[in-house]
Amino acid sequence: MSKNTNWNPTDYTSFEDIKSELDRFQIAQDQGKLSTTGGWTSGQILEHCGKLIGCSIDGFEAKVPWFIKVFGVLVFKPMLGKSHMKPGIKLPKNATSLLPAQECSFDDGMKVIRDQITRIDNGEQMDKKSPVLGKMRHDQFVLLHLDHCRLHFGFIKCD
């Protein structure tokens, strides 16, 4: 994802906020008013955020070097809910399963993220070990995903 002066992130406090934002995106899409300012389409953004939520429930494939995990556990994990992700982070090559498909429609991306949030609404827990942050509780994953959606949704515009 490219750095962009048209990035306009919104803070979220719950998955209810995310669901409301998804509703807003759907309305803008239906009216032909949805656009993005970054390097991904709205469908790709939604799919990517949904994939990460799914990995928190089902488990991650990616492995990271030990020193990145140590840094993640000691530096990033304590910052969950206290600071924000910034644009410009590139995923490592072994994390390609988290990247969106080259072609991902808005409807397909919306289905991926809504399906994962429905799993959480139905009681499934996000408790899998993060390759970067180590062992995580459900509430810690919630903070991670709220910030991750904040980062990526900031590139979606409802003009």
C-alpha cells in the first residue's frame, strides 16, 4: 500500500463500528460513490482485512525470524490500543496468504470480511498465536483488527 496524502483514517472502538463502516461503504458502492486513494481497490482492502481476522480464528501460516517476534512481543504488543499503524508497511514474502487477490470485487471482499465478523458475533474466539505478536487473547486481537481496519479503511472514500 502506498503512502498517500489522501489517507483519512477513522478510529474504531468495536466491531460494531466496523460493521457500521461496512454498511456505509455498501451504500456508497450501491450509489456509485465509492473510491480508493491507495494502491488497492476497495474489494482488495476488505478481503485483506477479513483474511487477517480469519487467521486470528483459524491460525496463521506465516513464520517470522525470532528477532522480529521478540521485537513484536516486547514493543508492538504492549502498544495495542495505544498507538496506530501507519501506511507504507510491506508484508514479507512468506505472508502472501494475507495479500488480497489481484482481482477482488467489492462484493467478494465484503463477503470475506463480513463472514469473519459473523464468526466472531457467533462466539468464535480469536486466540491463535500471532507470528509477530506471539500468544494473544481475543481482546488483544480485537484491538489489533480495529487498528488494522483503521489503517486500510482510511484509503476508502465515500464521495
